Amino acid sequence: MESTSLGLTGLVLDSSVLIAAERRKLTPAQAIENIQTAIGEVP
């Protein structure tokens, strides 16, 4: 993913993210934590 000079202002996820997390036996909260770890905090 390319970053612009404006920076990342948000992130939109679809249900496939939670479905994939469920298949990995993760809770929705754990899935979000993993995403935050991977890309950093979004203000």
C-alpha cells in the first residue's frame, strides 16, 4: 500500500476480514489488534 503526503486517515474493512479471522479462531477484537499491529494506529 502506498502512502501519500496526506497520510492514512482511516481504514475500511469488509466482512471477509472477520470471516478470515474466525477461520483462524480469532475474536473480532483480536483481528482488529492484529491489523493495528500490522499497519499502526489509525487516528
